[in-house]
Amino acid sequence: MVMSENTIRSIIGVIGNVISCGLFLSPLPTFVQIIKKGTVEQFSPVPYLATALNCMLWIFYGLPFVHPNSLLVITINGIGLTFESVYLTIFLIYSNTQGRLKVVKVLAAEIAFVVVVVVVVLLVAHTYERRTLIVGILCIIFGTCMYAAPLSVMVRPHFPRLRSIRKLRLW
């Protein structure tokens, strides 16, 4: 029995979606800890904000008028955006006022950015190929940012020492 190209594509897509769902669930222990302790402590919302933006862009990419036949792209990124919305809601509930304000500002900026992307792409790109290219490039850029976001959180504690070193060099 020979499988068609579409069948193979669908099988690989479903496998990718299952794996991606596991990635979206990976922060769950962190949020269970936040709920148990009643505080976000030193946890950063950056990875969750980056993932939310990434999912919003991929959902737009998967829409039929941008990239036809991309139901699996929309499905997994819709699931991902749902998880990120829950994570960010928990983060907002257990953050202090300053932390909440930062998350809300960044999230508002992300939503505004996606709206601008949607409007510009729909006004400027009149073919599927152009829309797919433009939105696809943005998805790759912000997907890279999503995977780099946890690294930025890990490096962050070292910045105060870098500032001290810079001050020494200026003297």
C-alpha cells in the first residue's frame, strides 16, 4: 500500500502537533509551584509572552487566505495560545502590581503588533505566495525569539555584574 503525499504530510503534522503540545505543557510544574506558593517569586514572564506572540503569528500564517491547507498549524498554535493565556493569567494573579503592569503592557504591544502585521499583509500582499513569504519570515524570526527567551532569563542574573565591570572600565 502506497500512501499519498498528503497522508504522509498529515501523519507527520499530527506527530509534530503532539510533540509541540508537550512543549506547551512543559512549564506546568512552574505554574503549579507559583500557585502553591502564592507568588511568582523570581520567575520571568518573558518566555510565555514570547510564546504567545509566536502562536498569534503562526495562527495568522495558517489562515486559509494566507497559507491554505494549514489546519494543523492553526490547531496546535491555538492550543499553544490557550496554554500561554492560562500561564499569563496565573502570572498576573500572583504578580505584584509592577509585574502585572509590565505583563499587560508587553501583551498589549504584542497584540497591537499582530494587528499591524495583519493589516499591512492584507493590504500589501495580494497573493498567497507573498502573504506566506512575509508572515512566514516573521514567524521564523519570532519563533527564534521564543526559543531564545528562556536563555535571556537564565543570563539575566549576570547583568548586574556586567554593569559593575563596565563602571570599573570607565574609571
